[in-house]
Amino acid sequence: MKLSEAWRLSSVPYKESVYQSLAEERGRMWWGAFGKSHIEKDTRNDLELTQRALRIARFDKMVVAVFNVIACSIPFFSLSLGSSIFGLTSAISLSLVVTFGFTVLYSVQTLSSFVGAKSSALMATLPLAKDDFSLIMLCSFVRSVDFMVVGSILSQVLLVAFLTMSPLAILSMLAMATMNAVFAVAVALWFSRLFYKNLLRGGRSKFNTVLRLFFILMWGTLLMGIGFLFSVPWYIVPHLEIMLLGLNTISSFFLGILYPFSAAIVVSNFVYQSVAFSTVMIASLAIVAYLVLAGLAGRWTLQAVKRTSEGTGINVSRSTAKDFSIKTRNPMSGYVIKDLKIASRNPATAFFFALPVLETVTVSLLITNMQMLRTSMILVATATGGVLALFMPLALLSAEGTGLEYTKTLPVNARRIIVSKTLITTATYAPVPLTLLGLALMKQLTSPLGLLIPCAITLSIASASVLEIKLFLNSAADGRIGALVQDIQKLVVAVAIVLIPEVAYGATYLASLNHLLAVMTMSLAAIAELALAVHLIRKF
Amino acid sequence: MCVCAGMEVTRKVQGTSDSSITPLIEASGLAKGFAQVQALKDIDLRIMPGEVYGLLGPNGAGKTTTIKIIAGLMEPTAGWVKVVGFNPVEDPIEVKSRIGYIAESPILYESLSPRDFFEFVASVRRIDQKAVNQIVTRLADAFDMAQYFDSPIATLSMGMKQKVAVIACFFHQPPILLLDEPFNGLDAKSTRIVKDLVSLHTQQGGAVLFSTHIMEVAEHICTRIGIIHEGSIIAEGTLDQLKSKSGGRTESLETVFLKLTNEETEIADTAKRLQEAFLKN
């Protein structure tokens, strides 16, 4: 079979694998029985869900690729972004790290259904030769990551070409970026297989829980990476560059061995011979080893794809239940536990649980450089954390997926759904006040009353979450753009609710220059919002 | 196992529609229209305690729509329904507390294991832990679920998912069972268990409304059958009553069904055309 024909045919299993990963988890469905009554839309559920999932698949792939290109380009623009030092070595290192992280995390989401081999089940029944079938599945696998990988390699190579004009540097960058992509795809496939294996095996092992926590932490680390990325021009580039340029220091020796710094040292050495010779030698030797490793990783990937297409990819034995006992809780706890389980087990929504990490990082980054913990900074930090927490209700609602059809048959009203998701959202925000409390122990405060600000905002988060979910239940968007616009509208309304008490604080303080009065006004505004939210819940 | 806990059934009646007994399900003038299709037209239903009412009809006849309206999952465009005296549109929670529902294709929370799923459903339904554990243990054991009890539902076969739906449908012991193609994907042993559960349920005074394509099943377990065609119930009664309506007392339910839905001649024509097409090739 010709490669072009295999590529064309591979669009079928590719679409199927992407659809499977999206339809169940992220397809925005019509909430009919819980929300406003739209009788005429009752029958559109399935069709709408399928169409939306396919639209999201195309949209997601494009958006993620563009975002990846932007993120991997940021380190190269440290000078124009305000850094006093331009460091090619650190820029390449950071760019490779960012690309690696995004490729792994995005690929894990789509490859999870690829390794399940359900996508190839239909094609397997066709009279295709084994090799042709493997080639089609390989192309389908490549389609999952093509935009991201090609986009990041091209942008990294072009940026190095633009900045250095050195053919040797360009060629070596091409090799390093390709190696980076091979590593990322192999790691993503390994993770996907691990998750799928774990999924098949089932059981109530502690290992499953630890693995899920690890995955969430991975997302958290990535999100933290985004936070750090904003600091690239100001903090990271200068520090990293100084470390890399350090003559024969222990740190530059270790960085020379460590990927991706070794790759960056090798590329930049073709342009600037500023790194110590010994470090360059160590980095070059390390790169040879990494290239061999990349070759092995690439071969493993090809074999894994082939095994998947042959249906011999993953063999596990299910764990047998020792008993059939179940534990009942009160209805609200039961719903909260269910929400937590389904959202944390879904790669597409699990990362929202990492929002506390991002919140904490955001708050810390905003405040750590200040000598004094000023009330204005607390206001900004709490609002930023609050905005991030407001993504949680949308994630929890999306995670319900098609399983919601079952919940509709249970004696569950919208009130329970709203309260459950509001409780989780509010709990997600908890690290912000705790971080502020920790920082307050280390720094001086302009007013101790400032520590009450995050407590008042916690009430606002709960109120905003209620309204956000209520708006979600009452809406049915046509098309992806419509859904996106509606999501933004809901977020804007929710953000406004979080900001009202802050504005109340600011206005009162400016008028009276009295912290106590300002905090009291803020608290009253937050309590009024909560009272309104409770009233809304009762109306359901 | 005590079925129908909390149900106020005054008398156990099987195979009748005595007007002096309060029906568990009652519908009148039920209609449902979608954008360009009239799915249901003027449906009247009375299902009494102890009855197994089978809704038979070709694909798209309106069986699932009828069951969904009764379950409170869909609103009718006209007419009304009462389920144990409650209107599903006005009191959906009351109705959902009193029904056990199995959907045409089991849509469950795929990332949960059957254990997690049962814990969720039992918690939401406020079922006593001891009671539910007894039922779950017996049914899970009967359905040979040990190997799948802690596996995510996404990894289960259709039959196994159906078993999960069946267990969840029974463990709150509802007075009414709404079963939409309940035997989909079930093996012979499990089908038998479900039939026995249905039988036990009606012996305890519960009512069952179920739709099926399997005529043999309907023939054996239904006390009354309604044949639905193009959104209307065109015939209703016991098997014998339907047989006499179609003009033959020794016919199978399948023949009666095909006669009443005017599909007998159509099937013969289609078979003839297919035979011609295959013979040409």
C-alpha cells in the first residue's frame, strides 16, 4: 500500500480515536431534564453530541498547536520581553522543555483511546494485509500529534535560523527538536498505555490512586510551567544563563549532562563559544547518548503502535473483587464523591484539580518579591486565584458527560448538582487563603485585617460558582463558537461577582482610609452575594 | 428479597385491568411531537399492580418515547401521565423515587467501577446500607460480576453494562419497573434471572412496563400487550385477545404482531426482492 493511500485511510481510525476521547468527556451535551425546558431539542442530543465532539477535535488540535508554537517561542524573545540578558542556551533549553511538556500532556489525552484499539476495531474486520493495516494505524497515530510536533520543530528551527544565521546551529537545532519530539511522543504513548492498562485491570489498589495523583501533579507542574514562563524574561533566563556560562562550576557540569540543557549547549556552541570547553565536551557526549536513547524510544514507539494495531498491545488480567459490599453516604456526599471520581479519572478534566497549584504559584509569584505584604497585593492575588477557580464548575459539568443521562433517571434535582459542584469549586480555592496566611507569617502586613480578604472572597467564589452553573444549566449553545461564547459569558458574570466585594473594599478604603470599614463593607457585599446565591438555589 | 418497599398497593391483581383498583401507571391522550415527526398520538395506558405490560412495536414506533415520558425524562406535548398518583412533569423527583428504569442502551458513568456506581446510586436514593448490600451481593453474585466489580464501566461488555443497569434498577425495590429492551446483550442465564426478578416483582404487587423486540419473551412474561405502531396503540389485550383480533387462535405473537402492523405482506415482498438480487449475483 502506498503511503499516501495509508495516510488517507488513516483519517477514519484517527477521527474515531479522537471522537472517543472527546465524546464521552467533553462533548457539551444538552442538559434538558435539569435545565430550562426545550422540548424541541430532546431528540438532538446524540447528533449534537457527536457533531460537537468532532468540531472540538478539530478546534482543539489547531488551538493546542498554535499555543504550543507561541509557548515554545516565548523564551527566544527574552530581550524584547524585557530581559537585560539574551541567552540562546537558556532559551533553547526552556523551549524544548515547554514543547516536551505540552506534547506529552496533549497526546496523553488522545492516545489513551488510541491504545485502547477500539478505533481500529472496525478496520480490523476489513481484508487488509497485516503490514498495510499497521501502516494505516501508524499514520493514524502520527495524525494525533502532527500539528503540534511539526509546528514546534519548525518554529524552533526558524527562530534559531533567524537569531543565529548559522547553518550548523540550524541543523543541530533540527536534530535536537526532532529528538525532543520523539522523546515526548514515546513518553506520551508509555503513559497512555500505563493508564489504559490500569483502567483495564481495575481493582481498588492504592497504586491506581497514586498514579492518578501523579498525573494530576504532572498537570500541576505543567501549569506551574506556564506560570514560570511568564517570568522567563525577567527571572529564569538571566539565572539560567549565568549558571550555564559558569566556568567549570559543578552546576554547569551537571547541566551539561542533563537534557535539554546539553542539547542547548551543543546548539549554541556553534554560534557563541562562551561556554567552557569541558562543559561543551560533556554536553556533546551526553547528546550522543540521548540520540541513541531517542533512536530506541522511536523504535519502541513504532513497535507499540504495531502491537496496538495487531490487538496484542496490552494484556492484563482483571483483578477479582473479594466482596460486593458497597458504602452508602448521604445523597450530597454521594454526589460530591461521584463528581470528584469522574473528574479526577478523566485526563481531560483531571488537570483542573491542579488549579490550586497554579493558584498558589500565581499568588506566590505575585507577592514573593515584595518586602511587605500590601493589602493591594492581597486583593490582586485573591482575585487572580478566584478567577482560576471559576474554571472548575465548567470542568465538573463537562466531566458529567453522557453519564448524566443516567442521573436524569434518579431522584436528583438541579439544586444537588449545583451545591455539589459549588462545594468542590470552593474547596479548590482553599490553597489561596492558606498561601497568603503562610506568606503573612514571613512578611510584614500593612494591615492584619487584609487576611480577611481571601475569606470574604471564598464566599464570593461559592456565589459565583452557583450562578455559573445555573447559567450553564439554562443554556444550550449551537456549535463550538456558540458554546465558547456562552462559556466566556458565564465566566465574565462569575468574575464580576468575585470582583464586586473587592471593588467595595477599594471604594470604601479610598473614601474613608479605614481598613476595618473597608473589610466590613467587603464582607457585607460577599454575604449579600451568598444570600442571593442561596435564594437562587432554593428556587430550583 | 422483598420487592416494592414503601408501595401502597391495596390488592394484588394479575392480568386484569379492573377499574376499582388504582392503576400504578395511567396515561391519557399522550402525544409527543418533534420538529417534523409526531412520535406519539393520543396514547392511553392503564397498568395495574401485578401486571407486566409489554409494549411491542417496530423501530421508531414510539416505545422508548412512551417510556421516557412516563419516567419523567421527556415532557409530552399533549395529554397527561400519572405514576403512583404523581405527574412526572410536575413531580419528577417523586416519580423517579418510585421507578426502576433501564434504558435501551445502558448509558452509565464510564469511568466509575460498578462498585462506585452502585455506591453513588444507593447514596442518592438514600437506601439503607445493610439492605442494599444484601441485594447487591446476591445479584452481583448471580450475574457473575466478581471479575468486573472494580473495573471501570467503560471496559465492560454491553451485556455486563446491562447487568449493572439491572442491579441498579432493582436495589431500591421500586413499585414500578420501566424496562426498555432490558434483555439487550444479556446471556441466557442473565436473561432468566431478569425474567425471574420481573416475575417476583409482580408477585409482590409491582407493575412492569417493558418494551421488547423479542416476541418469545413478550409471549411468556407479559400479562398484557400493547402493540404500538406509528405512535398509536393499535391493539391491546392479553395474548389470547390479540390472537382473536388478528383472526387466528393458534398463531404465534410474531404472526399476530406482523398482521396487526400490516408488515406481513411487506416482509414477503422484501424477502422476494432480496432473493432475486442475491440470485442474480
